[in-house]
Amino acid sequence: MLDFGELLPLQPPKIPAHQLPPAALAYFGDAVYELFIRWLFLTPPQRINTYHRQVVAHVRAESQARYMDFLWQHCTETERAIFRQGRNAATDGPKRVAAKIYRQATGFEALLGYLYLSNPQRLQEIFQLLEGHIRNQMNGSIEITESRNEM
């Protein structure tokens, strides 16, 4: 399993995560998430083009929204609130993506940015859940998650 703490030994800025605007958390969370996905697909060794295709498929807004659907049942009330703040702070996204999907992806990224800055151990747990979910999907296993109508 992934040990994201070893992957990113960066020291977070001295500003507390709760003092950053949701859009800034999403901006930072986007980078954290992309690094996680790139790490996930680094093995087995492949051509760069193959890496790129795999990573792009998982960092798209549509994939991020689906992963948030999966994670919702595992999130605390605080994490759900951070997600909602990020979702509500989202601006207009690319035309190829429905606004609802883009907002959900922004909320997902805000949550990851918040956890990286405030609770790296919890981020590790979230990434372990995601890693298992992604690998199950790749192996053809389908996991049913509860609906999150309250989002």
C-alpha cells in the first residue's frame, strides 16, 4: 500500500488550512492528487505515453467526482463540510464537463488539499481507500456505494 508520507515529505506552510479559501485548498489539492495518481501508475514500468493515458483518465473531473461518490461514506462531517465549501467555491469549468461534475471535482480537490495541510495521516487513509477502489475497478470488481443525496 501507498505510504504517501514518504512520497511527500514537504513541510506545509505555517498558515492553518482552515484559514485558506476553498479555492486555494482545491488548487493545492489538485497537485497533491495528481502526484498520488502518477505514483499509483508508476509500476509496472511502461512507456511514457501509457503512463500519461492512465493518469489523465483518473485526474479528469468526471473521475474525481466518481471517487468522491465512493469516499462520501468514509468521510467525517468535517470532511463533508470542507467538500461542500470547495464545491460551492467552484467557478465555471471547462465546457466539456457539466457544471455539477466540475463542482464535485473541485470539492474533492479542496478536501485533499485540506487534509494534506491539516491531517496527513487521514490523507494517507483516504489515499489507501482510493488505491483499493481504483485497483478493484481496474480488475473488474464493482463496489456499490451508498447514494449521497445530501451532497
